Amino acid sequence: MPRALLSVSDKSGLVDLARALADRGWELVSTGGTARALRDAGLAVADVSEVTRFPEMLDGRVKTLHPAVHGGLLARRDLPEHMAAIGEHAIAPIDLVVVNLYPFRETVAKPGVSPEEAIENIDIGGPSMLRSAAKNFHSVYVVVDPADYPEVVAAIDAGGGAATQLRSRLAAKVYAHTAAYDAAIAAWFAEQAGDRFPERLALAFERAQPLRYGENPDQRAAFYVEARGRGLGALVQRGGKELSFNNLLDLEGALLATEPFADGEAGACCAIIKHTTPCGLAVGATAAEAYAKALACDPVSAFGSVIALTVPVDDAAADEISKLFVECVVAPGFSEGAVETLARKKNLRILEGSAAADPRALDYKRVRGGLLVQDRQPPAAIGDAWTVVSSRQPTAEELADLRFAWRAVRSVKSNAIVLTRGGMTVGIGAGQMSRVDASFMAAHKARQAGHALAGIVLGSDAFFPFRDGIDQAAEAGVRAIVQPGGSVRDAEVIEAANAHGMAMVFTGQRLFRH
């Protein structure tokens, strides 16, 4: 009689699987709550202590760590000496193991959980059984995911090569599962020790979906998440074709751009993103107004963009957005009329929900042979640490625009310059090799879109190394500048601002985004 050992925290689908096995003549062995659930369903089940001939001990910490279990899992059926060895000790083979582990990650995610409770949710016997069974996958089915139960039953019925292939795939899944489990435990211990960058960094991501291709059609790609239901994985697609690799990159850029305005203090915010950087960013009283102002910054570049809003998209906003070719729109919600309007664009992806970033999360950048790891970019500090370094103080209107500019420049690729007025960007210079070129590009884009530049303000993500950038800004019509400061030539830069009658504020914070 084949034997199955079942010990699960997630009991979804358990009874159906166990009943299917029992109907096929399998003996069921189980532990604790799993055994109770099976008996409550009217199934005959043996306690694991009957197999080990040893009682559970240490409050359940030791129950399956026994040769009667691991010998039954690890014995190779094709080696007579293995079968003779377990026979000598009256150990029966175990042909199927179904285990999902103590909910460690879920436990430590709860607010206020104690270290003692976290440690008690570190599974020991479960991973040990999984690894033993997976090593002997030629003979043993090993299952960690309830979604695999139907396929396992079908393979048992079919037998042959298909069953062997399935056991191999399930074994690979097990080792990925236990690696992720151990990575979560290691991360928790590092967090408890206050070690932000531990000596060894173990990362675990789950595939959310395969992608048609990567940045280019000849690159294979997939989307992985740290945890389902968080970040971009929390968004619900309400219309349009499947997301692409580049869509997801641009969605991250769009949410980064609107993030500083998510509190709603400045009204609705709209970001229009091309190639992960804004080509328009604005606030307004309504979603439609914010979109119109953002679009006015650079309507040419907005073609084929990704759009993010911090407020629900209503019918009026959807009517305006639908006039432009757009790849994706992401917002906290959509009116039914908005969904209907936008869904007429078959290629437009409609994404709904909150994808707030975890402020404690690390930021990773892949380089050849390794990872660069850093803290996530902090919010743009507003006001408290600012210092007016120019002779002229900014006016109240200029100060409001400077605050907007400083939030806006945070999401623009460096070297980054934004020109703003009235809660909107009018020109953006992004990713230039020099700051003077970025200033020139921002002014050029503003003129190209038909904006009058007299009286605008400028935000720069890093200091001006020379006064030439200030001279060029003044020539374009800039009247006030916000920048980090910190250059060895700050005195020269301040002198230039004073010569042009500009107001200049130093923030003491750099906002590079490479």
C-alpha cells in the first residue's frame, strides 16, 4: 500500500486530495491539526507517532525528525541495499509528502509580533521532510502548493514518464520554496540585529507573470514580485492587452512621480511618463485639470506614454485621455463610464489600485556579476532644511512653485532640471550629460510647447558646478531656483543669482536618479 504523509498549515484542498488518495488505496499519515481535519472529514489517518513509534515532544518541535520518516523518504527504490536497510528496521517507504510550512512571513508581517512568536513559527521538520523527499524525487512526490494537487492525482493515475517529469518539477519547486523561506528568516534576523546590509543577502521573488518579451523582442522576460498583492503586483487590470516589460518599468516611474503628491494636499496629481521619466507633471483641482496641465508641458512626447493619477479617473478625465494614444493609465479608481470610454482603446491597459512602496524596502540595481543595493530614495524634504542663500527672498507665489519643482524633480532622470509655474511643469531636461545642457533642454522643450518663460522657477536635482547654468536659466526667464547646494563654487553660483536678481534656495538634499 503506498503511503502519503500530509502536514500542512494551509489546508485548502487538503480533504479533497486526501480523499482522492484514500480512494486509490493510499495509507494516510499525518500530524496535529492536519490529522484532526482529515478525521473530521471521515478519513482514516495514522498519527506520525505510530510510524516513528516515538511521541511528539518539546511542544511539537520534534515529531517528524526521525529515521522512520526520513528513511522512508530517502531510500532509493532501485537500490536493493537501501530497501533491505529500511526493511531491517521495519521502515515503510513514504511515496508522497504534502507539506506547507509554518507561516513565518505572515507572522512577522503582523504589527507587534514578539520575537518569541516569530521564532516559534520557524519550521524545522517541514523543510527537512521537503528536502529529503525532493532529493528522492525519482520515487517520491513532494508537494508544497495546493494548486498542484489535481495534477498530482492525475499523474498517479497515469504513471509512467509523465509522473517522473512531474516529480522532477515538483522537486525544483520545493527547493525554490525552502530557499525563499530561509531567505525570509535570514532577513528577519538581520532586521532584528539592525543590520541593513548583511554579509550575505538572500533574495526571494515569486513569478507573477511571464512577459511576451523584454525591452526588445529578442529578449525573454518575466515579472517577479517580493510578495503577491504588493507594489505593482497589487494593481488590478480592468482593460487592455497584457502588460509588457517596458510598461512595468514606466509604471514604476509614473508612481514614483506622483508619490510626493499622493496625500492630496495639492489636489489631484497627474504624471505623464516616457522612458521612465516624466514629460509632464501637474496638480489640479480635478483629474481632468491635472491631466490637461501635465499634457501641456510636452504634448509631443506624451504620445505612447504611461499616465498615473493620484485620484480616481472620472468620465471627464477619461474623455480627454482617450484623445491621446496612451499605453497605460494607473489610478486608485475609475468610474464605470471611464472604464467604458478607455476600454474602447483595445491597446490601452487600465490599472486600478494602490501600489504604495514600502519605505523600508531596499533598492536594487543589477550590474555585471552583482547587485548594487541602497536605501530607497527618501521623500523630497520640503521647507524645514531649506536656506535662502540669495539676496532676494522668493515671493509667496515663487515659493509655492519651488516646493512643487522640488517634488517634481525627484522623479526625473539625472542630470535633471524642471521648469515650473502654477503647479505644473512647463519644461523638463532629463538625462543630459551636463547640467547646463539639461537647463538648455528644459527651456527648449518649454518654448517648443508654446510656454511663456518669464517668471518661471527652476528645480535642479543636484548642485550647479558652475555659474553658466544660472546664466542660462536667467536668459530663459527663470526668477527663482531650488537646488541642493554643496558645490565648491557655491559662492560663484550665488553671486550669479544675485546679479540676475534671482531668488535661490538650498535644500541640503540631493535627488539624483541615475
